[in-house]
Amino acid sequence: MNKAKEDSLLVVWTSGDKEVALKMVFMYARNSMKKAWWDRVKLVVWGPSSNLLAQDKELQEQVKIMQDFGVEMYACITCADMYGVTGALQELGIEVIPMGVPLTEMLKGEWKTITF
């Protein structure tokens, strides 16, 4: 069945809590694509989550799995720079960019948005 409009989900992950990442954020984002609950999923790493991700190997492995399922990954460059982790996030295949304008456009557009 063709959908009239693409179902798009934006997940904004700001929490520095690993358990929140593993037991909610990553599970939902991954399964959203794996099980085709959404046509498109973008996960934005913002604030303390960028520092946590840059330091945690288990989370980095989970990011690769999400990417393999088609989750698009972005990070706020201002936050990443503040934590000194821009390069580490880029090495994970995450697009590190200014996020204010893209976030605003998605919020004003047709993207469904959840934050953690």
C-alpha cells in the first residue's frame, strides 16, 4: 500500500544516561526501521548524549546496528565541540552539523518528534 505522505520520525537524544539510551532510545529507533513502523528515522545526538556516545564502546556498537537498519544519525556540532568529541562522532559515521535550523524545519514540518 502506498502512503500519501512519508511517515518520518525525529528522535532527539539528549540524555547522558546509558540505560536510557540502551533500554529506550536505541531500541525504539532501531526497531522503528527494522519493523517498518516508520518510513524514515533520524536520530539527533545532542548535549550530554554526545559525550556519552563518544566514550562508550557498547553504545558505539549499537549505533552501527541502527545505521545498518537505516537510521540516519546526526549530532549538534556546537555541543560536540563543547565536549571535544566532534571527530569521535564523525568516525562513527554521524553527520555533525549545526542542528538549530534543521531541527526547527523538522518541527515545523511533518516530522513526528520524540525527545529523551
